[in-house]
Amino acid sequence: MIFEPAQIEISELGCERDDRLLFENLSMTLESGQILRVAGPNGAGKTTLLRTIAGLFEIQEGEIRVNRLPLKECLDQVLYIGHKPQVTRDLTVLDNLKFLTGADEARLKSALGDVGLKGYHDSLVKELSQGQGRRCALARLWCVEAPIWILDEPYTALDVEMVETLDAQITSHVNAGGICLFTTHQPPQQLDYQTLELGHVD
Amino acid sequence: MSIEKRMLARELKLIAARPGDIFKPMWFLMLVISMVPLALAPDSDLLAEIGSAMIWVATLLALLLNTEHLFQSDFSDGVLEQWLFLDRPLAWLVGLKLIAHWLFHVLPLILITPIAGLMLSVSTEVLFALLATLFVATPALTCFSGLGAALTLGSSRSGILGVLVMMPLFVPVVILAAGVLIRATDGSDTLPLMALLGAFSVVAATLVPIAVSAAIRLNIGGSN
Amino acid sequence: MLEFQFESIAAFVEMTPHGVYVWPIYGLGLLVIGGLTWLNARQHRQAIRMVQRNLEREESHES
Amino acid sequence: MGWRWFHQWGSPRWFYERAGRWQLVCGWLALILLVAGSLWGLGFAPVDYQQGNSYRIIYLHVPVAFLAQAMYAAMALCAVVLFVWKMKLADVAMQSIAVMGFAFTVLSLVSGAVWGKPTWGTYWVWDARLTSMLILAFLYLGAIGLRAAIQDPDQAGKACGILVLVGVVNLPIIKYSVEWWNTLHQPASLKLTEKPAMPASMWVPLLVNILGYYIAAAYLVLGSMRAIVLERERRATWVKELIGRA
């Protein structure tokens, strides 16, 4: 599928947490087709920035507009995957995804095939390994139609093969007109991305 | 499938996965009720007199017990923050969750109170009044204790703080319900009080989810 | 209007028969207000000391 | 940065410096009024023909009971200011008022109970006023406990704000229901009613003390707010300058 041209406009964003200034006067515009990696040392505010853009944190200073509308009105266009498992351990893989995505069963099963969880749809999440649980959360990237992806450490607990699959999926997403923001400690080889360095504000 | 149906379906599946969640509060209720004659005296007249009030208080405590962690596991799994991306206002989703909770966790509790009533020799008329008050009052109680649960989400050492914080707000509900029970014992008209209780419940069930959603948003904004 | 209602100071203190109830309450009131004043002052002192410690630490870092 | 600028009340420094002076004025004023009012009430107001000297407790009990309720309303007002204008000073005020309000509520409960002993022959009756005061004490405790349980001060403040707002909406309902409950259960003879016709020589000192306690409360709240502002702003430059200079 092809997305309408999308745009995220961040202007003069500032954030302070626990009396520490994380970033200030952060302005940038992200357009369809762009991949942005947010980099920086631990505690630099990567997660805070991503969660702010995802609308999970209240904006302390500045403004974020998506397609010229305030962020709050556009949250259904955002797909956010964070540190937490985002799956319920006592439910099956399929039930978890059904609740979060609302997609039909056939689509979900094919997405599970894409992330290498074919045949696991009836397993409870607590029976899966950590990597498999992570794949289950990531499977949403194959069955949700949101133009803006915000991925916090998506590569954690993935094997080489899955990393490649994920890179390919991100590439095809932005080629279709999506936007992707992510953080990671190991820079991915096969992506064409820009980098935003955090942790240099004083 | 609409988000509303997905919410309810998920709740049902969670219950199927963790049936103990339903039974523990019932177990608690029956235990508390069994303690009453032991602490007081096995005198059935005496028990009948205080029985309905005891059952009310015990049900209230049992309800608090199973609402205390209403949002906790979804919050720590990170599922709760995904609610923000669903195409519905958070307060609406919270309302759905509370309705599901009431249907699947509170209603069963109410339905076993007649057994407790028989154990404490409560008369049939009073028993019906008791059931009616519980039925009408518990939506408000569920909403308030849900608020307590949401307010204390982010704090790791909250203990039963959510319960302590919300209990004073139960005063009007308890008083009105007691009024109904007293009138039922006298044989006088209970309808006006029931209507008042119902009105309180409806207003609480409409407004409190907004406060709950504010509390959840606040706690999501505070966690990493 | 301003006429002392008791015959002596002793009667004032005694306040027959209710002195035992009245005086402790006023004592408690004094205790609460005084205690809160003391607590505020202590909290204030502690805050100042904390800032001073931070300043000293920063100075020792710089030198 | 951090504190959103919202005329002077948004500036912690402005508040901290001004509040020191206000606190001093309030403190002395309260002291004068309270000493005058209390001595007047204790020694110079005429004896009540029904209750004897025990009624002299009202010169403490009534002002403190007024304050206990007014301070909850003040806390709710602060919560509104916090949510509408994001003014953090309102949160500081909320934190201070919760503690002071609780103290005054307990004081009014205890003084009410001690007054009850010679008047009704018992320390505690489930009188409507006593009961709703007790509930109020629990509401204050909730606000204090919730704040203590949440680490991040901003978040704790907002959580408290939600709780206080829900509480203040419920407070009149609680009061009415308790009153209704009371008439349902209690014989009217035990109802605590002030005699409407109180001679001026009795109510003038009461008025002085009411004013005195209100100002004393302002003094206490300001003092506690200053300490909290300093504590929260300990990393701000103005604090370092202020204390470094001293």
C-alpha cells in the first residue's frame, strides 16, 4: 500500500526530567520516506524524545504537528513499539495481536509467518522465548497501516536473520511513503538513515 | 472487529487464562462472613440484625481487593500505553474496561451474596434489598476503586494505598445502601433511596472514567 | 464587656469544673502551631544545607 | 528553565523572596490576634449558662474546624490552577496545605472530642459533624499518602490534584449523606447545635480568634511553601546565588 504524503514538524521542543535538561530548542521536519535514528549515550533522552513524539509524554516546551495538525489528534497514525513487551503473557500470540491491531486472522497469520513465528499463533506468550516475544511485538509492523513508525530499540534480542528482515520491512515502509524513527545501539548496516545525536545540550 | 468488541473479547480470554482472579474475592467474602459468627456469637437473631451490613462491608472489601490491580499488569507490560493509539478516547476505553471488570469480576461476587445471607440468617426481603443495593451501588464503587488503582500505578511501593485513598469516597454509597436495608427491614418504601443510589452510581460511572484516564495518562507519562 | 470573669488567677486556672478539659486543648493548639512552625523551620534549614553541600561539591570539582 | 513563566506567581524566586516578608507579617499578626482572642475568650467572655466554662473550647475548636474545611477547598483551587495554568507553585501550595489541613482537622477532632466529654458525657459520638470531620481527615491523609508514594514530584503533584478534585466534588455529597444518616440513627437530643443567640461579648473574641487562626494558617503554609520551593529548586541558579551569597 502507498501512504499519503506525511510530515512531522517538530519545533523548539524542550524537555527536562528529574532536574536534568535532556534537550532544548530541538527543531526538525520529517517527511515521507525518511528514516531517522536517534542516537546518544544512555540517559541522553532518546526514549523520552521518542515517547514525546509518540504522544505518550506531555510536551513540556515547543510543539509537534503531524500533517499540520496537533499531535494529539493524529495518534491513530502512529505505531509505537517501546522497551516493554507490549504483549500480555497470559494470552496467545494471535489474541494479543488481534487486540492491538484489529486486523483479520489471515493477515495476522501471514504477519507471523514474516517474523518467523509461523505455527505459533496458538501459543501463549509466556511459553515463548524472549526473542520470540519480541518478534511477536514486532509482527505489528506487518499488519498495521500507520504511516509513522516509532521504534525504541527494535533490534534488541533479535538474531541476524530477523535483523535483516526488519531492515527490509522498514525500507519498504518508507518506500511506500512512511516515516520511521528509531533508536539502537548497534547501527544497522542496510538502512539509509539520518542520525540525530542527543546528549550535547548544556 | 470494533475496538469495543476486542476489549470485551480480550477480557473474557484473560479470565479464561486466569480463573483464579474471579474466585479469590469470592473466597475472601465467604471467609469474612464465616468469621462474623465466630467473632460475635452463633445467635441467629443477632446475626440477622447485623447480617446485611456485614455482607455489605465484606463485599465492599472483596471488590476493593480485586480492583486494586485493575490496570497493573497491562501497565507494566506496556499494553496500556498502546491504548493511546487506538482510535478512541482513552476515557471511553477505560469505561469499557471498567464495564468488563464489573460484568466479569464484580457481578459474580454479588451473585454469591445470597449464600452469605443464608449463613447469617438474613430474611428474604432484606436479602432482595441487599442484592438490589449491591447491584446498583457497585458500578460507582468499581469506578472509584479503579481510580485508586490508576492513581497508584506508577508507584512501586504503594501497597494498598489505592484502597486507602478511595475508601472515604465510598461514604455516601454505604450510607444510602444502609438506608435502603433499614427500610427494607422495617418494611417501608425503599424506592426513593434506591433511585438516589442509582443516580449517584450513574453520575460516578459517567465522570470517574475521565479522572481515571487522566491518572493513567499521567502514569504513562512518568514511566520509561 | 471586658470584665475578668474569675475571682482569682487560681480560679481562672481551675475553671471549675472544666479546667481539665479547656487548658489541655489550648496547650495542644499551641503545640500544633508551634510544632508546625518548628518543622517548617527545620525543613527550610535542611534545604539550605543541601544547597550548600551541593555548592561545596561543585567547588571542589572545579578546583 | 522548567518553571513556566506565568506572571510573577510563576517565578519561584519572586515568591520565595516575597513570601519571607509576608510570613513575618502573618506570624506577628497571628500571634497578637491569637493571644488577644484566646485570653479574651478564656478569661473575659461570660460563662455559658448551660455548658459552664467548657464552652470556652469553642474559641479554638470553631476556628480550627472552619479552617480544616476551608483548606481542603483551597487545595482544590490549587489543583485547578495547577491543571489549567500548569503553575508549579500551586502544586507546592497543595503539598503544604495538605499537611497543615490534616493537622487542623485532627486538632478540631480532638478539641471536639474533649469538649464532648463534659457536654455530652462521652468523648466520641457519631454526630454528623464529627463523622464528616473524620472522613475529611481521611481525605487529607489520602492526599499526603499518595504524594509520598510517588517519587517524581511533578507526577505526584498531578496525581494528588486529580485525587483532590474528585474529593472536593464528593465532599458536599459526603457531608449531606452523613447528616442524613445521622438523623436516621440518632436521637436529636445529642445533636450539636450552637445556640443562635450568642451575646456580642461571646462572639467578638471568637471572631478575633477565627481571623487569628486563618492568618496563622497562612503563616504556616507560606513557611512550608518556602522550604519546599527551596528544596525543589535546589539546582536552580537563583538558589545557588542566594545561598552562596549568605
